[in-house]
Amino acid sequence: MVMKVVNVAELKSRLSKYLSIVERGEEVEVRKRNLPVARVVPLRRKQPNRTQLGCGLGSVEILSDLTEPMIPSQDWGMLNTGSHEGSS
């Protein structure tokens, strides 16, 4: 696909035409005295979230009680953040 090139005067007089081109997904390069000064590009449209509730049903296996700690009870003491070694 070849990018459309337009000078400023042409763009001003036929803006709707060039916006239609951009809406179709093409880019338009704008030139002033034959030097590129801008590019009009289509905006990326946010895709709607198509995730459906329950789409992952059956994809996870729970192997233990989710309410129980994952570390052994004897290791709970190391998690006490209120006291540090060497502090007085």
C-alpha cells in the first residue's frame, strides 16, 4: 500500500476526503513546500473485552484447602516482622 501524500492547501480544501482515507486505515503524509511536516494516521481502536464469564471453568485443579497456610506451621515464627535480630 502506497501512503497518500498531500500538500497543506489540498488538505485544507478536501479535509473530509482525506479523513475518510484515514478512517479506512491508510496514512496520509502532509507536506509544506514539498517537505514532509506531518502524518495523519488512524487511531488504534480499543478492542472490546470478549472474555466470557466461566470461560476458564475446569482449567484449574485445587489440590488443597485454600484457607490453610501454604508453609509449615513451624515456619510461622520467621514471619514475625515486629522484632528484628540485633535490635534493642
